[in-house]
Amino acid sequence: MLKIVSDMKLIQQIIYIGIIVLSSCTTVYELDSNQNDIIAVSGNPDSLITLIIEPYKIGIDSIMNEILCVSEMEMAKGKPESLLGNFITDLCLEEYYLEADICIMNNGGLRSSLPKGEVTRGKIYELMPFDNELVILNLNEKDFNGLLIYIISRGGEPFSGMSITTNKQGELLSYKINNSINFNNGENIRVITSDYLANGGDKMWFFKDKKQKKVDMKLRDVIINYCKKNKKITSQIDGRLEIKLHEQ
């Protein structure tokens, strides 16, 4: 944990130094007229600035090129489920299985695929460039049903900890939660997700006004930790969102 924090601070310090160097070497001009003509501008990089920045660029490259693990397959996002979506949600739920029953993310938050073979820290940053943190919320039966309908209406979103069956008309036929939840006894289901989605991002209205429990970890760092710990990663399509074309 300390190593991760140290790496992140080093990255931030390198970026800050680069910004300061660029700012200090930049001439400031004041605009006293304006016109709408497009003027092509070309120029050569300043050799002095390039020379100053190069050591910091090397520092960033050495961190981002660190090999975290090896993937047995290429993982891309997709619908109704995907290797990448299953991988991300499964690992989050595995990490916090004592605190959460299910995990849900969104395809829009996955910004790239993971390659087959070596996976570097930089690849995880490309996949998850945002500083979204993980949070846990409790949903009652009504709001949980809203979550199910949402997933179906979107044609699928990454989730873990349950399975859903729907028909081709997009109607919910059944669902199964891996953990035992009894809504009739007033129990709630614990959902782990990103703070972006928990705050209503991607129109996830069922999270509105719900108390959030922070786990104090960025989603990106949880993925990095998992990759470093396992060294070899894999995923599978397991039919967690089944669309029945012919009802029996």
C-alpha cells in the first residue's frame, strides 16, 4: 500500500515539475486585437526546454512501462457482457467481498482494452484515466429492481455477483444474487461501484441520495494491485446476462 502511494506521489511530482518548467519558460503575450482568420503556425521545439524535461519524461516512462502481469487473452468491452467488464467487476467484488454483494460499472468508463500478453501500468492508466474512487451503497428492493431494469435497458453493463435473465423484448424474467439477500425481512443489497456512478453518472438514478461508504481506494489502483498480486490474469464469458430468444 505504501509503495502504491509512493509511486503515485512520484508521478504527481514529476508532472508538477514539468508544468512549472513549462510555465517558467513561456513568454506571456497580451491580446490587443482579434480577428477570425486562421493562421497556420509552425515551429521547432525549444532545445533547452526539451533538455530540461527529458529526465522527467524518462522517469514517467520508467513507471508507466512497469510490467504488472501477463494476460492470457485480449480483453475488450462489449454487450451484453464482455471479458473486460467481467474482469473489472469480478476483481472489485473479490477485493471487497466482505463488504459488498454485487458490483456494477459502466462500459463508458472503460476507455481502452487490455492486450494479450504483458500488461503495463500505463495500460491500466489508459483503461482507467479517471481518478474515480470506489464506494459502497445499500439498495432496497425497489431501487435494486431499478438497477436490474437499467442494465437490461442498456443492453448490458458490466456487473458481478448476480445473474439476470431477460427476453428479447427487454423484460426481466428472473435474477439470482450469489449472496443470500432477503428483501422481505427488510434487508438491503450492498453495491460497490465508482463514485461517479454513485453520484448519478450515466443516469443511474437508483443511487440518488444514498449514503456512500468510501473504501479510500481509486478504482485504477485496485486494478493495479490485483494485477501485481496475481501476475497472470484471465476472464471469461459466463452468461451472467442471458437473453432468452424463445420463452419456455
